[in-house]
Amino acid sequence: MVTMKMDKLSPHEPRIKKTKLSTLNGAAKELSTMNDAATIAATNDDDDIVLELKCINTIRALSADIIQKAKSGHPGAPLGCAPIAHILWTEVLQYSPSTPNWWNRDRFVLSNGHACALQYSLLHLTGYQDLTVEQLKQFRQLNSTTPGHPESFVTQGIEVCTGPLGQGIANAVGMAMAERHLAATYGDEIMNHSTYVLCGDGCLQEGVSSEACSLAGHLGLGKLCVLYDDNSITIDGSTDLSFTENIPGRFESQGWHVQTVADITGDLNDLREAIRQARANTDQPSLICVKTRIGEGSDKVGTAGVHGAPLGDADIVNLKQTAGLDSTESFDVEEDVQEMYHAAAARVEAQKEEWDQQWQKYQTSNPEQAKELQRRFDGELPEGIFDKLPGNSGKADATRKCSQACLNVVGPKLPELMGGSADLTPSNLTAFTGCHDFQKDTPDGRYIRFGVREHAMAAISNGLYAHGAIRPYCATFLVFSGYAMGAIRLSALSQFPVLYLMTHDSIGLGEDGPTHQPIETLESLRSIPNLHVVRPADGEEMAAAYRMGLESTKTPTVICCSRGGIPALEQSSREKALQGAYIVVQEEDSTKKCDLVLLATGSEVSLCVQAAAALSSNNNIRVVSMPCQEVFLAQSSEYQESILPGDVPTLSVEASCSHGWHRFAHVTHSIDNSFGKSGPAKAVFEYFGFTPENIATKAQKVMDYYSSTPVPNLRNRPTF
């Protein structure tokens, strides 16, 4: 580990120590030569050094004004990290304010998303159209482009939704993996950028960061650089209260290149040098531990009190006066400061224009690859990839095997499909025909060995998608989606259509017992907005599930697969399954009103079919398969009523908790207030009453009850 220490200097004292200037010029020249996209703005003029400090203090003042105007926010990190942000945006990052989604931009992730006033300030200063001064004044207000934590679907220049700590740094690992894979596949003349992260103590305390960074070290992601805002403060107070581990040692043990910059309240040459060394090391991801003071320039500097509350008018006046800024003005950016950021923006726009010329040449010399890469970034699927999706094999297959069959068809045809399993490949059946591993020495591979890291797996998948040109999928046992729930929620919030393959989806997994048998999990997932939870009943429905998931452009999909074999349904239909629910057994006498609807998902559908057959001699019974509640609810009310009339007694059957089924069924056969049991699958199903015989008995009781009791119409309710 390298430690860099500078002479102490007040954050507001002009930095005019000429002894530092030769070092600054040398670092700038070397970094510029190494990569044109990171041209460090060297200076040998005292006025330029003073201007740099003025820029940093302007960032501090602007961030403080943003938060004060909203009367809400987190000023501590923006004040402490302003020098880091200034260096990144003026000297290091390659980006394009005019084309925020430029493919070859460096990805910057503010993992400590509560510090977003800092990022909004820099996006404003460098000319992003979304970040006008009017929008800065609307910070944390309804429908502004400056929400309280970064939202990628709201604001240009924001890569991912951060705020839940640790997610951003894990997303960044996915982005770095995507860059490395695309560079290996299409050439580094087109894909050649870095991923930068600014994170704080909270991010590194969250377990997801350790999971993700462990994998990053294993993969040797040399274009990933994390700048750690090491300010020794959390909301509760000093990190001495709860966080005393050796962070440099932790990252070194994970295979990272680690440096420490001991002070940035003097000049920034050591930070420049650390970034230069990080960029020079292409074999390891880099961590730069930057010692900062939270709330630099505030009266509350170095205390927890500056973390999450506006500074107050008096403190802001003091901050500006001490920095030599006009304390009577708010949201003020003086002309010389604005010119510096305009110059930085002009420099990166020139780099973008150079890349555009390179892209034109690439299209001429590699027309097929260029066409494919364009399609991938446009989010368009190749034609005909679903034409040969398999259906039922004629055997009672486990739906995880049906999933594998689908992967074997779409994987070779969909080069952007990239993913893997949390060390459960033989169980999840997620390695498709012809794929090979994505590893340090084989970055062109598309199969990811995530290891036993479910949370990071999901968060990394979000980063893979956020980068662009990748359609990620990942897998584990359904019950272990609980480990990943925070990242799955962010897939839905961010509108990232990640494909989640969750096997061993019920008590039917058997002998592993209640620790592995999901009971509440399906409803936990279904309760997340903008998430499709699909539980196919056979191969035909699995084909529909894959089509749903891969055609989706803004909604992630969880496909829940059985461990054991399930009889194929005679009347299953992939086309009808795409509507979320459909009739698999029609009542025998269509001239008479239906006596009962049996409604089920997954492995329980075939049980209901058998139960209906046992009752059909004296009853008019319909069986409905509902692979996806969310898709069904998106259909027209006429279609919904044609499947579930609402005024016909309806019994839902799912080997899960009953929550959520009452809007579709009058009675539920489920598992309530109980976990599963350890034993063979057949015995466990029998124990909980999931047999054709017991379902038929319950169905008869439901019909008997409603033979003398009015049937409430479940559809008879107001709509708004």
C-alpha cells in the first residue's frame, strides 16, 4: 500500500507553494500521455492554483445552497469531497454533456448517493441540460431532475440509482465487467473507458460491497477505481463506535491495488499522482483511501452534525466569506470558475468527436460487428430468437430443466446475454451451450461465476445492464433471493430488465428442509412494483416466461423454477401464457355456469387439473394457470373477467403463503403461519395437503358452502 502525505494547508488558503508545481506538471504530462481521455490540467501559474481553489470552494458553496434552499439534504460529504470531484470532472473523466449516453464515456458512480448535491453541482457546471440552476433550486422537490438521491431514469449523467449504501460500488463492478467484456469482443479502439466510484464509510460497511469487491479483485478489473471518502464519521458519530477494521488491508487481501492520500486540504498533487498510478495498474482494481474532513469549511466540520442537515444561513455566510466568495449571493458561479468548467467540457467533447471519427472507421472496417454493437446498445433483440424455443418434451420435466433448454436456444443467438449463478450452476442449470467463463484471462466469456454472493450478484447484474449492450441474467435458489432483495428492488426501481432465474421454488425441493423452502418469498417479490414474477407450470409456459423477460425493456423478471418433475399440461399455451393467466381446463358444459374455478401456479397447476378431473362428473369446473399475476393485471378488464369471472367460487392453490391471492380467489389453499418441513418432496406435499385428493376435497367444500351462500363478486369494486 502506498501512502501519500502533503503539507497541511487551510482549505481556504490560496495554494501558492511553487515547490509543488513541478510535481503537478510531471503527473499531468504522464497521465495525459497514458490516456488522452484523462488529460490532467497542469499549471505553473500561481493564479491558476488560486482559481482551482476558488472552483473547489464554489462547489462547496453551490452544494450548500442547493441543500439550504430545499431545507433538506446532506452537506457534509459534498463539502469534504469537493476537491475529489473537481479533479475528476476537470482532469480525469471522459464524458459528454451534449451526449450523456455516449457509449465510451467513463462511468462515474456516486455510491454514497446522499451526497448527490455534489454530483448535481458538477453536472450543472459542466453543462448538462438537465441540471440548470432552476433545477438545482428544485432539489428534492416533486418532479424535479434533482431528486433526493440519484435516479438514473430521471437525471442525465446519473448512471444508477444510489442511496441504499453499498449498491453503487457493486453496480460499478458490473459496469467494469461490461467494459472489459465488450473491449475483448469488439476491440479497445471502440470500448476503452474506466469506471470511477466515490464511496463512503457506509458503503464499505454494507456486506454487498465486500462481496462485489472480492469478485472484482478476483477478476482483476484494472479499469475500476474507487475513491474512498475516509472521513471517520457516520451518522451516529465517530467510526470508532462501530467501524475500526483495516480497510486498506481488507482490499489488499481481495487483490486490489491500494493507495492512501493522507490529506487533500493542501494541494491536490498527491491525489493526482494516486489516480495516475491507479490508471497505470491495469491488472488490479484500485482503491484510493482519501482522508477528508466531513463538512470542510463549515462550523460543524468533522462532526456527525454536518452529515444530514442543512448548514443554516449563518454557517453558509461564514463558509463563503472565509473562502473569499460573495456571501450575499446564492447559487452564484463567477465567470472565471464557469470558464474553467466550460473548458473542461470542451476538452471532453473534443474527445467524443475523436471517438466519433474512430467509430466511423470501425463501421467501415468491421461492418457486421458495428451493426451488432449498435443493435445491442439500442436494446433491440435479433430477429427470430424465440422461433425455436422448446416447449414440453413429453416427459415430466422439472421446470429448471425447461429453463436450461430455453437458455440453450437463446444463449447462442443473443450475444449480449451474459450471466451466471451464485455457485449453483449444477442446480440452477444456467450454463448454456457454447458459453465459456468470463475470467481475468478470458474476458470475452459470457458465463459469470458469481460465487456465493447473491446480493452482489444481483447488484452487479444491475451494473451490467446500466452500462449498456449487456442483457444480464443471474440465478440462485428462490429462498436466497432474500439475500439479494435490496438489489432486486433497485432493478425494478431503475427499470433495468434483469432476468432472475430462481430454482427450487417451493416445499417441493424436499429434503433440504424449511431453511431452503420458500414460503413468503413469492409474495415478497410480487409486492415489489415493476417486477414480473413468473412461475411456469411446464415447458410451454417456460418458453413464454423467457419471451416475457427478454422482450421487456423496463421491467425485470423473476422466473421461478421447480426442482422436481412436473407433468406437462395438455392445454398449455405459450401464446396464452404471455397474457399472465389463461384457462388450461375449460368447464365441460359451456352452456351452464361454471361451478368452480381452480386457480394455481407452477407445480400446483397439474395437481388442480387432476383434482378437476376427479370432480368433473358432477361439476362444471374450470382450471386457470396464472404464471404471472402482474402481466395478467395489465390485461384489459374484459380479458380478466373472461378468465376469472369474479362471481364464480374460486379456490387458489399455491404452495406458498396466501397473501396476495384474496383479490383473485374467495378461498386459498396455501401455507399460512408455518415454515416447511424436511423430508422427501412427495411426503412434504402430502403433509401440507398439496395432493389432487385433498384439493378435490377442499374444492367440494367450497362449492358446498357457496351452494347456499351468495358468492361475492370479486370484480364488483370501484376502479380509480
